[in-house]
Amino acid sequence: MLFDSPVYFLFLTLVVAVYWRLPWRKQNWMLLAASYFFYGWWDWRFLGLMLLSTTLDYFIAFLIAGASDGTRRKRFLILSIALNLTFLGFFKYFNFFTDSLISAAATMGIHNLSAPIIRVLLPPGISFYTFQEIAYIVEVYRGKQEPSRSFVEYALFVSLFPHLIAGPIQRPSHLLAQVQHPRNFDPARFFDGVMLIVFGLFRKCVIADHCGILANLAFDGGLGRGFYPTIIGASAFAFQIYGDFAGYTDMARGSAKLLGFEFVVNFRRPYLAVTLQDFWRRWHISLSTWLRDYLYIPLGGNQKGQGRTYINILITMLLGGLWHGANWTFVVWGGLHGCWLAFERFFAEKLGSPIQAKLGTAASRFMTLTVVGIGWVFFRSTTLKQALGMLADLRDLTWNSQFLPILGFIAVLGGVVIAIDLLLEQQDEQYLFQRWPVFGPALAACLLVVISLFGAMNSNAFIYFRF
């Protein structure tokens, strides 16, 4: 069920109404059943995979904690990571690698290979709950997390429905600790949850869905080819994916607050970033910190010399790109970000100061958004040929009168996004007027009116559901 659908709000209302009438441990049982129902709504067949993965890691954590020597502990750690990545790799990348093999063979003149009859379906949210389980196992191995004694508590940590399909990726020290202790009803937190849900709906239904229509038009060739269609496509998609994913995260965090949970903040005004490094401190924060802690630092981080640091950055971002999807466009997207992050670090080391100190805030933001925008062309394109073709079309400055209203519409929607983010940045708030709750009901009412009048209402699934 989609977060912006009536059936989800009916489901959420029933869950919240029953939940607060139960004692703590029965709350956990009830939430686990509700979460499995929520996941099974997508496709009940994938419940078995999630349950198998959860069960294996639950018991392997005890084997790690109870091992008497470091070698055995490491073997169990490797076993868990290998199993998790095998599940993820098979379901997410089987089709990708077989298709890539056939394409590579065709370029070498081998044309008698055929695609396998079996095509593997991608379980919803597998990338998110797999990374969450890996974080749990690694923290148990490091001695920073005690294995959960209750299977219900651990299974709920993995499957709690607000974060299950598209994050944020939760750390065990943050979410499992909340699962393991009673939650108390807090009217202020409940109010914040409602406001975040309404704010997220606005971002999704008004900003993202309208921009998505224009992005689809541009990337599908409906506007022709050239500089302006490429700019329209990249700009529209930039605001679509931000409104879509940030809107989902707002609704996920809001839904969790209604149940007494606190999720990590996953977005912090990313299009105000002055460098790409700053962008990744603001965009999909739960993923960027996961990649830092469980990939970049174990690779050596910046502790093994400049050359190795650049390689570690590139490897981390390449794998981060591949995490997003089984397509070479995501690999190139990750490589682009990795190369620019390495360049920023090289620039700062050679000149003794970061880029923004040399260029100024405005120029640095423009340059960062340009790199991000180029990256979005690869992220949104279905093939490398399409992405490279759109970038090559930037040389064609042919103008068409239909571009003016489209660019104006994107400017209005984008201006709303940036204006809201500037206000949130200034006040350090998660939604408008958070510090003045007396205005909250009026704001929520206004947003709901805007959503009902101007929401695209085209039932687009959230982009990150496919990852």
C-alpha cells in the first residue's frame, strides 16, 4: 500500500487506535503482525524471504556474542554478511548481470546466448532491511550491541512498517533500543507526527508528482531533443526525487511518531549544499552514514594516504550507486559523485581551504547543483545511451515556445521547495512553524486544501520503493 493512498491511512488509523490500548509487549506483537501484513500487501511471497533473513541473523548474533575467540567471531560475521549479500545480490542483480553478460557477448560477436526463462522479481525494501540487518550484526561483532533476547523485538526492529519499504535505514542502537522499552503516549510528539505526515503529503502529491509528469515527458522524448528538454528533464527530476523521497521520509517519521517511535532525520535541505560532501551530509543521511561507517572506514577511510583515500571514496560511491539499482546508469551516477568528492578533497588539500572559501557560497552552490543535476540525468535515464544522448543534446540551443510555460512551472515549484528549505534552515525546523504549534492546525488545513486542489493524484509509487 502506498503512503499517499486512502488504504494506508485507514490501516494507520486502525493500527494507532488499537496500539495505544495495549500494554507494551502486546504492542510489539501487534506491530509485528501489522508490519508483516503491510509487507505482505505488496506480495505475500516475499514474507518468507524477510522472515528467513531475520531468523538467520537473530541466531548468528548469539553465535558471534558467544564465540570464545576472534577467529570464530569473524567467521560468523562473514557468514552473516555473505548470506545477506547473497539474498540481496540474487534478487536485485540476477537480471542485471545476466542481461549485461548477454550484451557483452553480443558486442564480441556471440549472438547465440539467450536470456534465462526465469526472471527474478525484486522484493520491496530488500536493500533497506538488508543494510539494517548488516548494521546490527556488525555492531554485535564490535561489542557495541547486545544480541536481542527476544525474537519478536528483533523482528520488529527489522520490519517496523513505517521504515520497511524505503527507510530511513535504522541503527540498532537507535531503533532496537526503542522497541525494547515501553513507549509512552506524548501529545506533542503525536502532533509532530500528524504535521510531518501532512507536510510529506504536500511534498509528494503537489511537488513530486507534478514534477514527475514533466520529467517523464522530457525523458520519454515528448519535448524533443536539445538543451532545453535536457534542462527541463534534469530540473524536474531533481525536484521530483527530492519531494518524493523527502515526502516519504516525512510520512515515515510522522507515522512512527504516532506510535511513540523516533526515526533518524534523513534529509536536511540538500539543495542548499555548498559542496558535494555537504550534499551527502544532507541527502539520504541514513545511507551516507551507513556507507561511511560500514564501508568507507573499514576500507581504510583517510588513514592510508591520499591515493588510497581517493580510491576508498570512489569504491564507496560506486557501490552506493549500485545499491540504488541494477543498472549501469546507477554505477556511473555513483562514479560521478565519487570522482567529484575526491576532487573536492584534492582541491582542499592542495589549496589549504575548501572550495566554497575560494568561490563563495553562491558560486559553490551553483557548481554543486550542476554536478548533482548531471548526476540526476544518469539516475533517471533507463540506459547509458539515453543519458549520454541527453547530455550531448546540450549543444543544441533550439528554442520552442512551449518551453517557456514549462520552465516557469518548474521555477514556481522549485522556488517553493527552496523557499521552504531556506525557512527551515534558518529556524532549524523539520516542518514550518514547528516552534509555534499554535499555527500548526491552520498550516495543516491550508496544506490539505492545497493538496486537494493542486495534488497531481496520479498514484505514482515512491521512487525509492524500487530500491
